[in-house]
Amino acid sequence: MRSFSFSLLLMTVCCPMMASGQEAKSKPTAYRNRASLMDKNAAEHPEIDFVFKDAKGKEVDWEHAVPPAKGVKPQGKLVIWLMDYNAPLFERLSGYGLHSIQVHYANKWFGKLNAEADKDPNGLGNIRLEAATGEDVSSLVSIPKPDSIMERTRQFLLWLDKEHPAENWKQFLTEDRQGVVWDRVILSGISHGSTTAARFALHQKVARVVMFSGPRDNNQQWQSLPSATPKDRFFAFTHTLDMGWEKDHYPRSWKMLGLGEFGPYVDVDKTPYPFNNSHQLITNAEVGGNADRAHSGSVPGNAAMKDKQGKFIHEDVWRYLFE
């Protein structure tokens, strides 16, 4: 159940939250604003379905943020989530003492440009990198800096610092406020989002990369490129019934990213926390043979797996991945 109280595009979320595996006493506050309102230079790119409103007129450029929960010691890290806003996940991140944001970036091109991009072994990766940085690295898209993940992150942090200075969002901005302090950033996403997180992290050094149900791009070679982020900072988790696992998308990417150097595959349902400190976590938990649920169930939400008491069975996994 949720109750909403708006000031300037502010939303209070009242959902259960877990902190280090225990239910937190306080409920997290989530803020949201539109990218097009925070930056006059933000633009639409309808050719890749990167727009402010959909065909029905619904606003789709919302961005969300959640600060650390009250009473929880802040970690001084910022999670950038590269997929649609996931309230149950953000509630947990808040309980871990993390600041978290979700930014609106170009991601609906996937499936439209694949055939052409696959002619280049780094083609899909270049599109992802341009979406992340705004640098002109792909001939298939034109995404300028104001519409990149990097700049939309900066603009959102500027707004958050202005509206909520007590929460110390400014610690993630450089002293001149012209950039983001990337070594305090955890890039994360699921599926398409985890793939872009991995590609971005090869280019830009960050504190950590948490990849759920991914990465994809099975015909590409960018996963083996030199990495600005140390390889021991990459972590992955997926269900083995996920089609991306069965068709060797994820195992191939994990191998090319070098995750095997930091532990073998570990079945989290058979090995307790801290999962032999491996960076390659898998689950075979019951999903009724539903591959779609297996794909989405790696993160908190309706598809996530529960025990007989109705509690999520992977609370320790999620905490481990972000600790």
C-alpha cells in the first residue's frame, strides 16, 4: 500500500523495507522529477523511442531517488539503477545505507538496431556507451551529452542537493559541480540495464557493478575490452531457467568479463551467505517452469521467489551484492 504526498514532484513511498535482512522501522522517502524539467538542454530522440511522453501522452521521463533510511549509517555510495524504477529494490538499498537514483536514458533502441549493430563486434556496446556518456562513438545513434546517463545523473544530483541538502547528495558531485564522483558510484541494472552497466563500467571506473540477469549482447566482443573498473568489482546474479542463461548469454559474458577469477558459480540456495565470496551467483529456485519469471525474479518484486511464509528467499543475496 502506498500513500502519496507531493511538494514539487515529491513522492513518499510506504512499502516494507529490509535492512540487512531485518525489517526497518522507518519507511523510505522517494523523490521524483522529470529529466525534461531539471535540464532545459535535455531533448527527445524519437527515432530510438527516447522521448518525454509516450504515444498516449503519458510522461515517461521520470527519474527517482531514495536516500539512506533514517537511523541507518550512510555508506557514502550512490547506486545508479539502469532500468525502470523498482521500489522494493530501492527500499532495500535505503536500508543498506545507500543513496540510490534511477535515471531516464536511451534503452528502447534494443531490438531495433541489433541487426545493423551486430555487423560490428562492438556495435551494440558502442550504442550503450554513447547512451552512457554522450560521446560520439556509434554511427547508429546520436545521443548528445545532455541526454546521456552521465549528464542526467549530474543534473538529478544538482536538483536533489538543492531540494534536500541535508541528505548530502552533493558528496557525489565534484567540487566544481561539473561532474560526478564516479568512484563512489555503484552501477546496477537488470537484463538490458545490467548490460549497459557493464559496458559503462569498462569505460568509466566506478566503485562496483551489480548485474542482475545479464549481461546480454551474445554476438559481441566488447565484454573482453580492457576495463577502467577493476574486474574484482563486478558481481552477477541470475536464475538458471532464465533464457539468457540457458542460451549462454550470461555465462559467456561472465567469462569474458573475467568473473571466474573471483570464484566459481555458486548456487545461493545451497550455499549460505557470504556465498564463498564468489562474484558468480545463481539460483535454481522454483518458478513453476516460467522463464519470464526466472528472468525478472533475480531482483525484489512480484516475480521474486518466496518461502512458505511469504518472505523473499534472496534477501542475503541482495545485501551481499551491494555491501
